[in-house]
Amino acid sequence: MNPGQRLRLFGVVRFGTASGSVKAFAEAISMKPSNLQKYLCGDREPGASVLSRVANLGCNVHWLVTGDGEMYAASRAGEEVKRRVSAGLVHDPGVASSVQYPSIEENDETITGEIERVRGLLAAAKPAERGVLLEQLARLLETKVDMLQQENMLHRGEIVAFEKILSKLKVH
């Protein structure tokens, strides 16, 4: 993973995978979403000012730049993000409720895309990054299974396939 991918991963973990996560992340670091997107795509490398603002959100800057160590900073903000992720709450600590996904019509492609993206990140992840990615993938798969069951959009065989993947993840 490069720094842009790690920044994206931190943003997803910190702000969730709902469509507003880039906007919320950009607002939290006092940046326009279009400028943040340049960092997330790897078009630009974050400078000291951006790194400082991201660190204030709980990101370990050494991990962000090099990929070594833990994602979370050894700070109050870092511990709070880590605690919320462990508890299954992926949202801004200033917001009282966890991220809610939009309806299946709006979000089926997003969830499927996020599952594939996180699986790709997992394939290239260092051991220290795998736990967070597995948690994120498990939540996405649970959401996908719930969506499929609620809307009865796909055949039972496809639901079973997602449940098998999810059960394998829970074993790890």
C-alpha cells in the first residue's frame, strides 16, 4: 500500500464507508473534498500541515508514510478511534450515532465495490494492517447479507456464498 491508500484506509475506518466519508474526512482536516481526493488517489503526497491534521484525528503518521507500525497514533484520539472500531462503531467521535447505510437502491453497488476494494487492500496489506481490514470486510459482508435478505434481490445461493465468506472471516 502507498501513503494515499493508507490515508484512504484510515479515512474509511475513521469515518465509515457511507458515501459522505470523504466529505466528512475533508471537513475534519479543513480541506476541500476535491483536494483530499488528490491525496487519496496518490496524485499528491501529504505535507507536514496535512500530516499534522490527520495525526490530530488519531492516525499514526509513521504508519501513514511508511506502512510500518499500527494505524492508530499513541494518543487519546488514536485510542478512541481504535476503541470505536473494536466496538463496531465507525464514525466521528463528535457524532452520536454510527454510520447508517443508504437504501439498497442507492448503495448496493457501493457496498459491492467496497467489498472488492477492501479485499484488494487485504491482499497487499502488511500483517499489522490485516486486523483492521478483516474487521472492515466483515462489517461490509454483514451489511451485504442483510441487504440481500431484506430486499430479496438475489437468489438464495448467492446469499449462502456471502455467508460462507463471512463465516471464514469470523474464524480468523
